[in-house]
Amino acid sequence: MSAVHVPVAAAGPTAGAGWRGLVADWSSDREAFQVAWGKAMMWIFLLSDTFIFGSFLTGYMTVRSSTTVPWPNPSQVFALHIGGADVPLLLIAIMTFVLISSSGTMAMAVNCAYRRDRVNAAVLMFVTAAFGVTFVSMQAFEWTKLILEGVRPWGNPWGAAQFGSTFFMITGFHGLHVTAGVIYLSVVAVRLLRGKYDGPKATGGREEPSSGRAVPLERGANYQIVEIAGLYWHFVDLVWVFIFALFYLW
Amino acid sequence: MSTGTTQQHPIGLYLKIWALLFVLSTLSYGVDYFHIQGLLRWGLIVLFMLLKAGLIVAVFMHLAWERLALICAILLPPLCLLVLVGLMAAEADYTHLTRLLFFR
């Protein structure tokens, strides 16, 4: 991998004064991450989101292990009554499979985008968004069920009061992420179909290092945005893996 | 590609990982369904969780094929959370003990 770095001639310690100079000095026209800027920014956003969810789950661990009142058994709380028997965690398991399927279709969409298959990429993104809507609907059903059974952020009929607050906080914040992802994917898919990313000024940056060299335009279309949106979606699935294991199964 | 950042991979790879994620999810659901208890339960839950997370990040998010600089920038900072978890576990133990002493 001979990633030759091409410095720009104009850069250097003498480049400008004031704010421009500050930016020039700090950046020194060196690229640490040789990916499109949109991808690097998305990763940095996801890193910050990791800390948000990490802190939520740590807070959940703290209240759960410090309470002297028994924790409600999630296996029973989230059971569904089907055919005269209680099936533990059934809805949550289905939600997990829905979200994993959506990650699968998203990965295919990214793959299509790389093959410049615009229509299939957009269709697969719509399928992904539909899975996301399914997931959020099931979550709304689950919330309604629990609220009707008397779960509140300050208490519930089965045990430790902290159960409700952590449940609504963590799953609510995750559901918000899924909802935002559905909107994000739909917007990108519509724009993809309309050909917004086919021009030379496509958003999200290009894979070629933009270090002063002219970006070759002969390929025209730039569907990098699909991979960037995909990163967000896979992250939402990733967070669910942790919530499923630590909140529902523990 | 000379930069090594183009993420074009055979579609079969994604299908395999997808299937694998389904299997792992079924297994982790099985842990609850078959009422496995104790250390084995927690061990299996964490094992399946980490395997699933690893597959998603490495293959679906293409991190396995990114350059090491990006991988380190993404994977190392969250390790700070382990310090937080350690601190809060100790704090929670302390709170639990004082509650047992004074609020029973």
C-alpha cells in the first residue's frame, strides 16, 4: 500500500494570519484519515454517540446493582401471552431479528451503491427504512403495553423503581435514533433516485485524497453518501445488540 | 485502489454475515428461553454480544478494511468507558452496602 502523501505547496507555517493562519497551522494540510471527509465525520459522530449510550448503560448498571429492592425479571416483564402460554421476550426477539435484517439490506444497499446501481441501492434503502418503521412500531406497542401495566419512570408493580426510568431512557433514546435513521435513509434514497449525487459536486466527499490534486470527474457519480448513511444505520443496530444483551437478557 | 479505502466486497460475504448474526441472535435468545442461570448465562450473553458487535463493526461497517489510523481512532477511545464502568461498579457496591446498613 504505497499511499504517497502529496503536500500542498501553499501550506506551511507562513500561510496567512488570524483565523486562516490558525487553521493552516493546526491542519498543516496533512490528512490523518485517508477517507472521504463525510465518512470521517460520521465516524467521529458515532464515537460521541458511543459515549452517550455507554454512559446510559453504565448508569443503568449502577442503579441496578445498588438497589436493595429486587429487579423485575425482564424475561417475564417482556413476555407475550400467545396461545395460552407466556413466551418469554418474544417481541424483543422479533425486534432484534427485524433490526438485523435491516442491517443486512443496508449492507446490500451500500454494495449496490459501490457498483453504481442507483435504483437498487435506493430500493434497498427504502426496504431498510421500512424495517426501521416496523421496529419503532413494535417498540411503541411494547411501551403502550408496559405503561398500561403500570410501569412509570418512578415505579412499577414488580420491584425496583429504577427499572422504569432506565427502560424508558435507554430504549427511548435508541428508538429516537432509529426514527432519525429512517428519515435520514429516506431523504438520501429519494435524492439518490433524483440524481442529486450524480454531479461533480456530490456531498460527502470522494474517496480519493483531496490533497490538491484535481479529482477525476470522468466517473461523475459519487454515491459515498450511501455508505455514510449505512454507517449510521449499522451503528443503531450495534447499540441494540448491547441493549438487548445488557438490559433484556441480563 | 491505491488508497485501500474502497469498500467493494462480494455480496455473498454480507449474506454470510447476515446469516451468522441471525444464528448468534437465536443463540442469545436461547440463553433466556432455556433459563440458563449463573456465570454461564452472563458469560454466554457477553460472548454472543461481543461476537455480534464485532461482526457488525468489522464487516458491515467495513472497519476491518480501513487503515489502522482510523481503526485506532475509533476503537481506542471507547475503552475509557471501561474505566467508568469500573469506577461506577465500585460506587454501586458502596451504595448498596450503605443502603443495607441504614435503610432496612
